[in-house]
Amino acid sequence: MTKLIQERINYMPGKKRYIFQRNDIFTFSMDAVLLAKFAKVPKEEGKIVDLCAGNGAVPLMLSLRTNAKIDAVEIQKELCDLAEKSVEYNSLEKQISVINQNIMKLSDEVKWGSYDLVTCNPPYYSINSHNRRNNNEKVSIARHELECTLEDVIRISSRLVKQTGRFAIVHRPERLVEIIMCMIKCSLEPKVLQYVYPKRKKEPNMVFIEAVRNGGPGIKTLEPIYVYDNEGHHYTEEFKNHYEQW
Amino acid sequence: MTKLIQERINYMPGKKRYIFQRNDIFTFSMDAVLLAKFAKVPKEEGKIVDLCAGNGAVPLMLSLRTNAKIDAVEIQKELCDLAEKSVEYNSLEKQISVINQNIMKLSDEVKWGSYDLVTCNPPYYSINSHNRRNNNEKVSIARHELECTLEDVIRISSRLVKQTGRFAIVHRPERLVEIIMCMIKCSLEPKVLQYVYPKRKKEPNMVFIEAVRNGGPGIKTLEPIYVYDNEGHHYTEEFKNHYEQW
């Protein structure tokens, strides 16, 4: 009996990029798209690496904002295959390289201290989190810290980025303190913070943080982003512009 | 020639407390009132201490929310005199004690490790800050870290608070990282965060942080507060309720 692989191809927001997805293991989330918009990119020259790249949503969107070369590092072979397909389908082979590696064991393909920007949309939940673990191991690896922890991600990002290079991460607001502590420990100074709120009068459910390697003190908090209108049914006009214009 | 002392008496928001002020040295700000609303108070029994108390705005407003005893510590004699007058005028002598001390040299009047809650609306600007220093030394002490730094305030608060007691502070958002680092260093775990934005599409200009001594990890970010409507002329309806209902 053959197993049905639920592979599909979708537009990404703005309809300038296509992405291959698999319902059974991974589909991209809003978080990845917003991270690609939040990060300050080197415009022309330069090198970017996206860690925990999944099916490549962050690199695909970043390629709309920069001509810099982008390495997409992902531990799961199936997700790399999807990312590769998307890269080809969008004719981005010259810009995006998909690298099927465990970030804990990076080889010479990625060079320490060489990147202008490191982006990461890591697994959000610690292994001990009450947040329900998915029975599907492939889904769990993307959501829970099974293969790498927040501290691992930040330590490795700090080693990948150039002096005064940038690191941009999206995470759950409840882990803000931990993120800041790890960053400081790794010489990454948090410089920009932005919260995303599902709607008015709700607590935020995403936080974006940009850090600069060996940056000076002082953090800037940007205006908040509201996804849905007060009724919670439709995107706000502002969010639509932010999310869909590329 | 006698110098004119511009002393006046004002209502505080909600019109349940009066406060003595002096235009030439200190008038309370919105920040103090919002801090008194933000802090979780022990309801009946218990002890609170407010550091950098100025003319007593935080204790005066806290007294509307709790029957706990409140110590108000302020370094400047003139501000203590104003606070004393307000305490008497509002008949709060049994609840609020004004203590004219330098927090760097606290004596036995305040007991280490004994408070359920420490609140503080400290000077916001470091000595080296570009923010213009006021020629009036008395104004400068309240605004700039001339007599105590952020780290001093947090270290002392941590020593004043009970095990698992709370510490609530208001500050400028750009100093968030520094605040968190100092708190962690002093065994105060940041647990609640709230931003105040002057209006929509603007960056926040205040951040409120509550920490618990020896608390577990994980921080909750509350819904944001907007002070003015989109035109920036009037308080939002929500803010009015928040600020004026006591």
C-alpha cells in the first residue's frame, strides 16, 4: 500500500512566490513571512543564512527584498526537498542554496563569522512545554525543541554572523526574557523589538527581535502590528498592506 | 528678596486624592499614576515601599487599592515635605509613612526582605544621556541618574522585597534590555510587561515591568495601552477609564 503524500503548491502573500508544502509535515506560517519583512537586509551584495528554514518560506520572501545570496539550513530532508522544489519553481537557484544539515553540526558549507544577516523562525516550545506534542515526529521537530534549543539557535547564530552583523528572530512573547539573556551571553545586543497582536485588547502572540553583534546598548520598540480587526474576522487594512505588499 | 515658591494643590486622576506640587521642582506625571494601577497590590495586610517617591503620587494612588502599609522613600527634603502635606490633607497618616532617605543609605526604618511589593518610578536618563539636563538640580535629580542608577534601584528593590514578593517599575522602553539584565542578576524574574503608546502607529514611550523574587521563567505581555486617539488631541475612551477610574 502506498502512502498518500499530500504535496501541494501555494502562492505566498503578495503572489510573487510559489511554495511547495505538505499538509502532513509542514506548511509555512504567517510568522515566517513577517520575519522576512522585519529583518533588515543587505540590499545588493552580502550573505544571509536562514536557520530552521523549514520549506524555505523565509528565504523565498527575503529574495524579494535583496539580491544577497541566501543559505537555507534545515535538518529535515523532506522539508529540504520541498524547499529545493520551490527554489527551482521560482527560478532562484542562483540566489538560494538549500543545505540539509543539523545546525548543531554545521560543516564547511556555511562559514563562521561570514554572514551579514542570520534569520531564524525556530521551534517555539521547549521539550517540557505543556503545549501539546504532535504524534507526528516531523511536525514535532519543527514545533518543539527536540533537535535544538533556543540557546543553541542563538549561540550558533552569533557564531555565523559577521562583526556588527544582524540576527533576526521571531518567537513567542513569553520567552522574551530567555531570548534577551541568551543574546547578551552571545554578544548579540538586542536593538529592535516588535510585537504582533492578534487583535485589539488581546495579548501579543509573536515577538520579533533584531540583535546586532557587539552592538551598543539601547533597544527600539516599533509600533505594534494588529492582524485582525476588532471582530477578529478580517485582516486590518494596515496588516494587509504589511503582509501582502512585496 | 523672598523667592516665590510656586506650591499648589491638585486633584489626582479620579479626583479621590489631592496632591501638593511645586512647579519649580516637581509635579507628578502620568507614569506614576499608571504604575500605581499596574502593580499587583497585597489587598489587606502587607507592606509596600515606593522608592524615588517624589511628591508621593504612587503611594497616594496605591492607597485607593489596598489597606497595606506604604513607605514612601525620597531623597529630596522638599519633595518629602510636599508628600507629607498630601498625606495629611488626604488623612492617610496611618497608612503612608514618608521617609526622607537616600535609597543608597537606607537605615533601619525600612527592613530588608520584608516588603510584599516594591514600586519605583526612577529617574529615566543616565548621566551620559543626550536628553537635556535641567539647570535646576532638584529637577535633574528626579530625571537623571545623579543619585542612583537603574542598577542601584533594582539591586536595592531586590533586597527590600520578600521571597516571592513583587517589584514593579516604569521606565523608558529603550532601557528594557538593561532592566531585564539587572533584574535577573538580582534574582528578580520579569513576569509581566506592558507598553504604553502615545497613539496608534507610534512607538511606545513607557514600559511597565513586574518581577517576582525567585520567580519561575516565562513573561506575560499584556494588551497595549493607547493614551491619545488617532488625532492625538483626546484621551481614548479606554485610556480614560483606565486612568481615571479608581
